[in-house]
Amino acid sequence: MRDWNYYLDIYLLKKQGVGFSRLCEIYGRSKSWITYVLRQADYYFKNKDLKELTKNRLSALIITKNDYDWLIRCLSFLHRFNDVVIVDGLTYSNRESLSLSLLLKTNKTLKPFNKNNFPVIKLLKDKFEDLGSQRIAGLPYTTGEWVLILDTDELVSKKLNKEIRRVIKTTKLTGFYIPYQNHLFNIPLYYGGEDYKMLRLFKKDCLKIEPSIIHNKFYLIKGQSGILKNKIYHYSYRNIWQMFLKFTRYGYLMAKLRKQNQEKITLKKLFLYPIHMFYARYIKDQGYKDTPLRIILDFMFAYMEWLSYVLMMI
């Protein structure tokens, strides 16, 4: 039995101008197999309008680097998606990446996937430079009218899956902000800057992504945005060592960004800004209400701020 979603995905990319070699690479298939699929797809879809073929089609775009286990977990929550593009920052071996589709079909944690709702998985290898560049590289390989952008530590709940599918069928908006539920050691956070929304769901032809070292830079260039009700569950703070590495990397990137912007360092910034960072998050914005362990997170933010200015002096 033919998987027409798979055939359609390859057909749409070919129509977008993707060459045979690239198709073979991202699908992990031979040229002869791709040729066969395109012949079948062309016969079946040739008289159909491309806009109709992509209407209400839903894609996910994920960037990953040294987070294989969380990548698998993230994928297991993507119900009813037509295709998923994974931009691999060249941190996995060829064998590990190319066997990902087989792993998805056999891994017990991915039981929600079956013949009717299994998305097409595409893997791109692109040397990691920054978040924006990775997403810019992956976006053209999505085939949906709508695209959801995720990181590997972000999970889409069943309610959000259903809400997205329902909304894209009827809305006249071109993008949606999605609320985040952040977690510290699996404990939900609600205060101190951890309650926010981000533009993550949009029509593919209505969004502009700019290169960005740290923060996401997404802009709608057409239409208007709305806000979804259900949340993305974000597990960014999993253990102390992971947090230390994360905030150390962010401190380095912030220092790099500030140098690019020719920001000047002062003793006030070096010593008082980190203290203010902790005070603003933990005391002023009531981060202490979440959990006694919250003090660790806000100390890490203060450490990141301090480190960024220290590294500017090197």
C-alpha cells in the first residue's frame, strides 16, 4: 500500500526545486527509488493545484544539537503532523541520523505514531552557526501550509495538537503565539519571567526569520497574529550540570553579541547587573513562589549576566 503522504511530500519538494541528490540525502533513499516515487506522484497529483495540495498541511521544524534523547521525545508528541524537518547541527554520526526513521517506527516511546498519523521525517545536516540560520536552512524543506517551530526540549501536548489542527482549518490569521509552561527539575514554573508566549505557529509564506545568536527573531510579514489557549511544555532546566553548561554557553554568546554591538563594560555592569538580575527575577517578579529550588535558576541567570561581562574583557 502506497503512503501518499510520503509521496506527496517528495513531490512538493521537487516542485519547489529541490534536486535529486538533495532529496536522496534528506530522505535517505536511492535515486532510483526517488525517481519511482516521483513518477507515481506525478501521475496521481499532476492535475491538482499545489495550493490545494498544501492546504491545511502541517509541518514541524526542529533544530537539534547533542540532544538525541530529547529529540526522540519531542517527535513522539507530534500527532497529526504531515512532515517534520530536523536540522542536525552535525553532532550525530551518519548512521545514527539515517536510522532515525526506523528508530521512530520501533521505539516503544513513540507508540502514538501509526500508519495513519506517522509524519514524514526529513534530516538536514547543517553546521551549527546560530539559531536563526539553522531555522532559515530548514524552513524551505517543510511542505505544509502551516509550520510549527520547536526546540528538542519542547513538547506539544495532546490538547495543543488538537487545537492547532482545528484552528488552521478555519482561521483567517497567519500566525499564532503559543503560551509556554516552563519546568525546573520537572516542577512547573509560573513566576519570575517564566510565564510568556512566543510566535511559533505560522503560515510558511508569511514569516521572516533573521539570523540570531541567542534569541529567536521571527516576524510576520503578512496578516495578523492570534494567541492559542493550550501550552508548549518546555523542559529547559533539567538538572544542575545541564543548567550550568546552558548558562555558560549563553554567557559566552551574550558576550559575543555585546562585542558586536560595541557595548562598553563598566564596573556597574560587572558587579551590579548580576545582582539586579537575581533580584528582579526572584524577589520583584516573585520567582520564590514557585519552589524553594527556584533560587538555583535565578542564581544561574545572575551567573550568566556576570560571565558575559567577564568574557568581554578577554
